[in-house]
Amino acid sequence: MKKILTAAWLLTVISISAQNTILINNVVIFNGKDEKTITGNVLIVNNTISKISTLPIATNKSGDTKIIDGKGKFLMPGLIDAHMHMILAGSTLSQMQNGEVGAAFIRAGKEAENTLYRGYTSVRDMGGPIFGMKQTIDAGVIPGPRIWPCGPMISQTAGHGDFRGINQRPISLGGSLDHSENIDAALIADGKDAVLVAVRETLKRGASQIKLCAGGGISSSFDPLDVSQYTEEEIHAAVEAAADWGTYVTVHAFTPRAVNKAIAAGVQCIEHGQLLDEATVKLMGEKGIWLSIQALDSEGRADFSADQKQQKAEVANGADAVIKWAKKYKVKIAWGTDVFFNPPVNKKQNTYISKMGIWYTPFEVLKLITYDNAQLLALSGKRNPYKDAKLGIIEEGAYADMILIDGNPLKNLNLMEDYEKNFLLIMKDGIVYKNTIK
């Protein structure tokens, strides 16, 4: 059962935190990288994996070691979602635009806990006022996954991150900041100089990477899906400013024109890309550009217009060809869910794992959502907030982020969907947040 965020829950976490040595015996270990598993034991000291062995691991006799009998269950690294919006996922668009900001953050905090209980020990947040949540999770104030934050998504006027009403003027034409900018969900910047300021300001706040909106979108009201956004000069300015801080720029983009412009400007990762052509995907493979893609549902949100619903279906259906080309040209793939402004759908987060089974074997999917996604997280270089140990893998010296599953998802990927039943143990940073295998 999930722990409720109460004084009793806090006492439980405190007592677990004090237990700095945990031994998990008798588990089938999938390390995240290799298809072959081993049956063995795992010793965790503080927040890292100290030893892995197929032989019994000796412990001290003082009783300070917590021993968990894994009963032959399947142990794998914690899941990684490479494209989330942790704050925006807890509320509808109307609630974010018109409701109390405090209420939105409380809902988001609860959703962070829910995300951890779905097995996600790390996420890359791709736009939103996330810095405060990251700080409270890292401090142990609330439970939640590790977060690689972009901070506000940076957008041109009339871009994907421009949430102003149709009659609101931009700052440059005498207008004032929109609510979305005031709460740091988005940041509108036009021209090379303004983009430089926006990127530098976002890095100052703690961004591990920068997200630029380089093309149209579905959820935004005034930028059609087919439009290309930002000039090559503007995008290059963002890339150069991010490189000065030892990190990278990723862009929201669907179309060949938008993506080719971003590649020419030096961008290292593309978010979405479901409307690309084969030539552009091939170019990404040749240049080593990451593609962070999602297997989306074709249905639109209840608040979508008819045009938005049609665009959502177009994007969802476009994934098939793009993923097949990405495999053909050996493009570096990352996986995420990109669920936001639709709280009821959050519970389906793990169903998007199963959807990847259309194109990949169960092993390839599990590697994608653990080890492969971790390689993208590491791309933030010196701005990586968790660079002391490895992630997305079970090996000695790695962070102790892992889940224990009733059943073998290498044989049945659908086991990932019923996380409440099948995820018996969830550990992040050496702390056990769920254990029903006692």
C-alpha cells in the first residue's frame, strides 16, 4: 500500500533513512544494459550499490543491516521518463491559467509522489516552474523522482510556449508579462540578444539543460503544428550559451524544416519529431542527434478543438514510420510520455511503456527506459545535478534506484502496466518507499 504523506509517513522515511545498509537477497537481476540476467544478491550502503554477487554476501552481526528476501523476483533499475512536465501534469490548463498557484503546486507535489510509486526514480522535466519542487524532493521534504529540470520553456512570440490570449500584446509592443511567464512556466524571447538573456537566466536558476520551442504544437492555441519557429541564428545563440555552461539545448519540433534548422544550429536533441521524413531521420543518425520520442494516444484532450484533435491523431500516427527509420539509421532514441494538463491520464503513464513493444523487443524497451534514457540525462554534463554515481543500471557504484517486480517483464512487457500490483518494492537513493514483499 502507498504511504500517505503524514507524520507517520515521515517517521517511516526517517527510520528507513537511518538504516544505511540494505541487503536484497535472491533476486533475478536485470542490470538495465544486458539482456542476460543473473540470480544473486545486492548490497546497498547508503545510497549506492556496494556489491552484487551470485554468492551469499556477508554482513555484520550488529543487526544494522536490513535484509530483504527477494523470493526470486525480478529486480531492475528504476524507470526513467525523459519527457515529463511534473508541475503541469497535476492540473488542467484551465486550473493553471485561472486557479490558485498554490493549489497547482500542491497537486503537483502529490503527482510527484504518484510518479515515484509508478516506478519512476528519475525524470527529465521539459518545461514548467520546477525548480522549487526539485529542491524539496532532493531535501527529502516530499517524495518524488530525481529531476533534471529545464525550467521555463523558451519560446518566440506566437510560439509553442506563448500562452497569451489573442489580444494580449507582447512586452516589445507595450504589453505585460503573461501569467505563464510570471509563474516561470514559459519565457518569451525574440531575437538573438533576448534568447541569450533567457538562456542565461534559466541556467542561473538551475536548469540542467535548455528547452527551446522550435516548431508548432498541439496544445498551444495560436501556432499551427506545421510552423517553424526561431531563426537559425536565434537557436545557435541558445546553443552557444548552453555550451558555455557545459550543457545542451533540446527543441520541441515535429517537422523536417524545424528539425533541420535546429540541427544546423547545433542542437543535440529533438523532442517529438513524429512528422519527420526519412532524410531528416537519416541526418540525425549521421550526426548523432538524440530523438526523444513518445508513443502517444491518438485521442485528444476533452478541451481540444476539432483541429487540435486531428493534429493529435496525425502526430500519434506519425510515430510508426519515424521510429522504424530511427532504428534503420541507428538514431539515439530516448523515451518519454509528455503527459500534462490531463490529470486522469497520469495513471496510464506505464501503458506507454507497453506501446513501445510495437517496435521493440521487451529487452530493448526495458533498456530504453533505464540505461538508454540515463545516457541522455548524462548529456547535461557539468550541469548534471546527480553526477556522483551512475543511473539506469544495476552495478557496483551505481545509485541504488531500483524496483522489484512480480513476474518477468523481459517475457511479458505488460507487467509494467499494473504497477500497484506488480511493483513489490521501489527504492530511490537507497531509501525503500514501497515494500510489499516483507
